[in-house]
Amino acid sequence: MLEQSRSTRITLRCVALAYLALLLGIPVGLVLYRTFEHGVGAVWDSVTTPAAIHAFSLTLEIAAIAVPLNTVLGILTALVLVRGRIRGKAILEAIVDLPFAISPVVVGLALILVYGRIGWFGPWLADHGIAIIFSLPGMVLATVFVSLPFVAREVSPVLREIGDEQEQAAATLGASSWQTFWRVTLPAIRWGVAYGVVLTVARCIGEFGAVSVVSGKIAGQTETLTLLVEKRFTNFDLAGAYAASALLAIIALATLLAMTRLNPRKDH
Amino acid sequence: MSTPLLSEGVGGPDSPPAQPAGPRGGTARPTRVHRRARAGGTGPLGIGVVTIWLSLIVLLPLAAVTVKALDDGTGTFWDAVSSKQAVNALVFTLVVSLVAAAINAVTGTLVAWVLVRDDFKGKGAVNALIDLPFALPTIVAGLTLIALYGKNSPVGIDVTYTRTAVLLALLFVTLPFVVRSVQPVLIELDREMEEASTSLGATPGQTFRHIVLPNLRPAILSGAALSFARAVGEFGSIVLISGNVPFQTEVSSVYIFKLQESSQNPIAAAAVAVVLLLVSLVVLIGIRVLERRGGDHA
């Protein structure tokens, strides 16, 4: 062990903690304090206005579609990436990682150029009266895009680690591939799946950039909770922005709690 | 309670006549041999579904943005990406992201070190707090920073609408990357080398520089690269605090957003987006190479 003198250790600790406090702890604490300084009642009123309730339920609605989609297809993607015998796995892996690196604004713009008025399918969709951009489907597509990698990324290493001996044994004993998956594979990867789902939920609820571009921000129609925060802030309704933020922050803290409980890297 | 114990008794009076052990292998029914046992989904059907899914959700939009950017010819494309404002925004984005990644490399390593090698009350809470920027929506992150470093700052510091504000927002959202990539390596690190180094008379500083740091370098680099990748595309946390002043605090994401929204010029927006997309791709490939190399060393 590196022999740190007591003073070095204390200094390093103080610098690290001060950095975290100034960047993270104090700002977050201050926002929570500012939100609740006029009492819980004011906050409650602010998050139960019709606009806020609609924004909240729209956010949940989008997450309720995007999360199951990304969970099922994320598990399938991980299975193909780890167990599949296919060429070009590296390319497939890179495609799965892409949403991590791409700016959400580019994602939104790209969707407009496929489904929007001037997009590839725009005229056809307009002829058939199907609205994707500036309505729910577009927002779901944007959210699915940005939260696509999480489940696949969390499940892949677990699949690699457990190996396929048990799956082979099950198959040798006559289990169909579906039974093998359901009885052998899924129980083994369930914590990885759970962790991935938690990250996906957090990302879906918190997405701002991509949704902002494709939503058109129509008040009472396509306004999610994060968009409401922005609108209230730019309309100088600071208390309202803080209240909606606090709601999101509480969801984030619950996510954080779930993350520390579930983190597959720690639960050995 | 005792029954199962009894029934397990080997060679008890009730035990059935021992079967000759030999035939077991010989008389086994010819079992179907699954040479390649498959978990559901890795068959051709699963591969097909995943390919269609990824193409539809990820590749189709990215193809559209690339093709649309070139709709009016390469001349228009070039004009859009080489306009003064676009170049300025891109250069600022790259520089500020690089600075954020560099700061993260230092502070992230320091935080990881303290979390692994030090012990103090509330360490578990601090450790959990590190992930907060991943869980907190970016727009809330921006608002949070404004509360402490904005107009109504209780400590009298107002950085809004400055380049410092952009850096601050990027440091906030990218905080976990280096910490979380260095931490596991530091936990696994064999301390005997450090002990040997110290017993041979090296100062703590020398031991850190020559023994610890070389072992951490791949993790630090890959964490910093992830921070950079995230920073280049960041939007939500910057948009409120930076004021989006052209030629000053405007990053590429915000520039694309403005082009798309106000000037009704999606072709120009797409052109700039393609450049940003290329930057993301290059960074992503760089991270893969780094990780592969780091994996070889491990």
C-alpha cells in the first residue's frame, strides 16, 4: 500500500470532497431548499396544475412505451451480440453504442428529416393523415433512440460471464430454445436486466434535447415534464420551474437508490 | 427432519439393490446431441429482428440526415459547415469538451482514489452521489447550477452567459465517467508493487507516478474519452445557463437547434449535424481502440 502520510490523505480527501460539494452537492441541495422554502403547499399547487399533470402523464406515457420496447429488444440484442454466430459483430456493437455518442439535437433533427414535412416519408404520411413529428409517435421514437443502448449494454457482460454451459445442458436435456431462455438464461441475467431497465427509465423520463426538437412544444399536447421546466424557466416562473425540477429530481433520487441497490458490479 | 437424513443413508436396509454401475453409459438412450445449444433469440429470427430494429430506429434517421445534408449539392453543404458561426461553434465545442475531459481526468482520478484508498464517515453516500449526474435530467442539471452560480447566487458568483458556465455544465454531466472507470481498476490493483517501491526508498509521489499511474492510465484515458464524447453532444444542461451567445457561448448542438427551429433551414442544420455526427463516430472508434488496448493489458 502506498504509504500516505496522514496530512496527504486528509488533504486529498478535502480537495475531492470540496470539488464534489461545489459541483454537485451544494447546487442540488440549494435547488431542493429553494423549491421548498415557501412550503410544500406551494410546490404541490405548482405540480398539480392541469399543464403539469398533463406533462407528467405524457412523460410517463412515453416511458411506458419506450421502456418495454427497449427492454425486450435490448435483451434480444445482447443475446445476438454475445451468443449469435454472425459476421460483423463489431459493427453491430458500434451501432448499439451510437446513441450514447450522438447529440440529442442531431437525433431530433434526423427524425424530422425522415418523418417530418420535408422528410423522406413526410408527403406519404401527410397523405394518409398520420402525424409522427410534433406528436406522440415522434417523441417515442426520439426517446427509444436515446435510451436504446442501456439494457443491451448491461446484459451483454452478464451473458458473457455466465457462459453458455447451462444453456447447452438444458438443450441437451430436451428443452426448447424458448424454455431454455425462460428457465435458464433469464433468471441468470435478471439483475443485469433490472439495472439496465432502471437506467433506461431514468433516461426516458429525463430526455430533453431530442424530444424538444420533435415535439414542437405544443402546450397541453406535446409538453413533457422536462419541456415544462424549460418553458417555466424562460417565462421567468422560477418557482414553477423549481417545483417541476424537484419532481424530476425526486424521480432521479429514486433511480439512484435503485442503482446502488442493483449495481451488478457490486452485488457479489 | 430426520427422514430425509435417514433415506440418504448409504447401504441402509431399505436401499434398493445396487444397480451395476457399468451399463449406465452403455444403455443410455441415444440422446439428441445439440451441438449448438441456443438460447431463444440467437437463431436467424432473432438476428433478423435485431437487425431490422437497429436499422429502423438508429440507422434510418442517421442516413436521412446525411443524405438530406447533401440534397442541394456539396457546395451548399460546404457553405453551411464553413460559415463563420458554424466553425466558431464547432471549435468552441471541441475545445471546451477537451478541457472538460482533461479536468475530469485529474479530478475523477482523485475522487476515485479517495473513494478506494481512504475511509471516512459517509463514504457510501458520497459514492452513491457520484452517479447522480447520470440520473438527473440534463435540463434540471442546468437549472441546478444556475441556482448556485446564476443571477440570484447566494454566494455572489454569476457565471451565466459565459464560457465558464458551459464548462461548468459539462463538468457536472460528465463527472461520473472517469471516477467509474478508474475505481474498479484501483480496487483490483495489486498493492505489493507499491509496498516494494516504498521499501526500496521511493517517495509516495514517485511511487504514484511510476507504479500506480501507469496501471491506471488506460482507465483514465477511456473515462476521459467517454466524457469527451458526451460533452461534444451535450445540449440540455447548457441551453439555459450559457445564454447561447453566437461566437461566444454557442456550442454546435445549440447552433443546430437554432438553425432547425428559427431559420427554417433544415438543410444547413443537417450539414452541421453531419459534421458533429462524424466527430461522434471518430470518438466512438477511438474509445473502442482504447478499450481493446486496455483489455489486452489487463
